[in-house]
Amino acid sequence: MQQDELRDLLRRYANGNCTPQEKRFLEDLILRHPIAGDWDWNSEEERVLMGIRIKQAVDGRRSTQKHARMKIRWYSWIAAASLVILGAGVIWRLVYPDTDDSRQPLVINESVLGSTSDIVLTLADGRTVKLDEQSPETIASIEGTTIRRNADGLVYEVDDRYMQPGSVGENNIRTPNGKRINLKLPDGTAVWMNTASSLTYPVAFVGKERHVELTGEAYFEVAKDNSKPFKVMANGTEILVTGTHFNISAYPTDGTVTTTLFEGGLNVRKGRREVVLTPGYQAITSVQSEKIEQLQGKLEQVMAWKNGYFVFDDMDVVSVMRSVARWYDIRITVEGKMPAKRFGGTFPISADLDELLTDLELVGKMKLERNGKEVHIMW
């Protein structure tokens, strides 16, 4: 098959326009050997999503070929300049020499304080709605705004006649550990909220700018409106855009805010410092200072949660376990000396916790003991 033909097949696969025979041909091709090439994608986001879609399909193909209790051990990644999809282990490791690190045993607890098992929407008048209990119909009407829930998440329908500057209240939506939600803000901006996150936003965007506040993690596709810039405040960091796709991770326990740009452009400000991001790059700001670090982003890792995966790419033990604790709502105690090991791999977040812990135990040469919501790590 010529490169042009393969490029066309990949595009039709991404758009869901392949015939069953073409779909199977492409998946079989990827299962046998890697595909690599300098593909002309419309955007960095499209390239990343292409790899994830093929990974999910091949993941399903391989799982049907094995016994139901066997692990699926493979992963795919997308190189910075080209699409690279490989069959390999779902969890792999990069092990560096153990060091006698001076850190004391620590506890990793990412549980949201006061959280329930429900996603909670707090309306401008103080009412709260547990969204998991709602049917996909009208949730509430307030201040000229109707809030509905459909297959895509929450949708706001605003009657502009009721909207006057200074008279608009705010809504807040909180996701507990292990839950995510999608919503469309009153201006049409699409937001995907990760687990253990909170977003505060007005019932309608009036005035000269659109302003929201985030704790935790969310992916934004901002509706374009050059006359009314969109601003996100996250743990003291200000992200200013006019229309773009980007991800913000601002969990309090991380001590940093990481903003990753996929499409468009934005400014990241912390105190008196500011950087301008271009697609494929991220800004990491410190919560405790005005320090801003700009570097090339690991886009497949950043996008993973939105597409239902953990992706651990050269991550230290604590960072890996924070992600696990956050999703599964568990408390992890790390005992003994902390070796300088780093992990990598992919794993579906829908998987059973014990299965994930077993894989981490095997590749990390560590002992994990679970007692309900308590997990102890020993070296």
C-alpha cells in the first residue's frame, strides 16, 4: 500500500468512514508491526486522537483473542513529529539505580473533602442538584437560564433578555473521586472535567470577559469570541484565551498548575510573569512562587484521562500513585526508602483496581497490600 493510500485510510478510520473490511485490515496491520510516518494532520489534537482511537480498537481486538482473565499487555504512543503505534506491554518500566532518598514515609490521599459519590451542581440560588440522580432532561431553570442534561453532558440555554451586568449569579459543579462529566457553558464553550475537580462559572457571560475558576483538571474547547476574552483562574495562575483547545491540571496536592495547549494560542500569567504558548507546548507554574517553566508537552499523556486511560510516561512513584488514588478514591501509604524508579505504560481507568495494583507490583518490584480503601507500598 502506498503512503497516500495509507494516509487516506487512516483519515477515514479516524472519521468512522471505513468499511468493516478496511477497518480490520488497518487494525491487523498495526497488530503486526508499527506504522510511522510524517502525516499531514489538521491539528496536533487530531493526531493524538487518531492514535488513541486506533489503540482502543486494537485493544478490544486483542482482548477478544485472549482468555478473559489474562492481562492485555501492550501500549501505543505518538511521537512528537509522527504517528507511532506499536504493540507492546500495557505497563512497562524504566528503572534507575536505587538511591537512599531521605524522604520519610508518606501518605497519598487525594480524596475530595466533603465529597459524596455524586456529581454535584450548586445553582446560583444555593440549591444543589445531584446529577447522578437526574434523568437526561431539564435539570433546573434559574435567572433566565435553562439547564439540561443529554448524552453530551450539561447544556445551558440562556435567554439574553434576562442578562444584565452585575445581576448574574454563579454555578459550581464538583466531580467526586472516580467520576467525570462534560458540559457546555452558556457561551458554547465545551468543558471536560476530570475526577476530583471543581469549576465555578456564571449563569451567563456578561460584561467584557468570560471568567471561570478551576480546581483540579479540565479540558477546554473555547467558543471563539474575540470581543470577549475567556479567562481561567486556577490556583493563582491566570490563563487568557480568545478561542482554543487546551488542558489545565491544577490539583492542590501537586503544588503546580500545568497548562497544555493543543490548538490556538494563549497567555499564561503568574504574578508579574507571563508566557505565550504555541500548540504542543505547556506552561508549568508554581503555586508558591511566580516561577513559570515552558516545555514541550507529552500530549498523549495529557489527553489520556479524557479518553479513558491512565498514561504513565516516565513518571515517579508518587505521581503515579496520586493519579491512582485520585481515581479510585483510596489512601496510599508509602513505607520504607523510596527508590528512584520511574514508570511508564497505559491502562484503562475502567479496569478493576486490584488488576492495576497487580501490574504495578510486578513491574515495580514492590509489594502492595490492600485493605479496603487502604493500600500500603513496601520495598
